[in-house]
Amino acid sequence: MTNLELHNFFEEKLAEPKIRSHLNYYAENEDSFQNGLTNMWSAIVTNNEKNKKRKEKKSLNTRYLRNSIRWGIICEARRGSSVDSNIKSFNRRERDIEIIRTDAVAEEVKEFILEDRSLPVDEKVIGKMAFERFVDSLNNLEKRFVLSKLREELRDKLYKELGQYRFMATYRACRDKFRMAFEC
């Protein structure tokens, strides 16, 4: 087929109600409409090139063209060619873009920050710095006390080992240092 014949075939197929309605259904704006037309054209051209190589000619069915339109629109939306595109079947921007300066935090925190997106990055960094300040302010007994609490060990074991007075004094000291470390 010549280019003129391909163009006429394209216009004939585009005039079909099934293809036109399919294109209108999936295209939500002008960009996605144009992407659908482009992919329909590339499907026709690709089929023509394959037919040149074959001895027998295969015709394009409507379903093939409808699929090329649909997946062309979806793939362009996934590629992110347009910032304002909002395809119902693929929400590209579920999360906000975060710019992270990782030169100010330790290596193990970098991984945590990049994986967990439940809190904003600045709150994570502030929490990490406050926790480091808290741990640095503890003496050896208080560190052991906090570790036992973090491991959810039984209170009775440490209570018997330290005695009532030292246990309560260590508890109060840890609590006060924790409050001081996390205050702004």
C-alpha cells in the first residue's frame, strides 16, 4: 500500500463508530486523544510492513486497532509525557515528589527514609536526630534499661536486679531525658 492508501484506510477505520467511540472513551484530553490516533496509525503501518514481508495479506480487525488505541494511551500516561494527564486506569502521581538531602544523615537512616513514606522527610530526620540525642545523653545503666524496654523484656527481672529505688530513679531519668531530647 502507498502512503495515500494507508491514509485513506486510516480515515475509513477512524470513521467506524466502534473505533471512534473507543477512542473518545479512553482519551480524556487532547494529548491522550492524539496519542491514541498516533498508536492507531503506527499499528496500521506496522501491519502494512508485515504484509509486505509475507506472501499472504492479513487484514486488520477492529479489535486490534482498539487495543492499540487503548494501550497507546495508557503507556503514554505511564511514561509521563504530560504532567496534567490523569488517566483513570493508571494514577501516576499518588505520592508527592520528595527531594531528599541524604548527606546530613547516617547510612542506615538513608535506607529507612527512602523506604518509609508515611511521614514527611523533615519529620523523619528531626526524629532521628532527637533519638540520637536521647541515646547519647544516657549512661550505661539507662541504656540497658531502655534496651530492655525496647525488647519488651519483663519488668520484674530488671526490677529485682536493680531494686525499687534504682529502678524508679532510672525510669524517671530516662523519661526526663527522653522528653528533653524530643522537645523543640
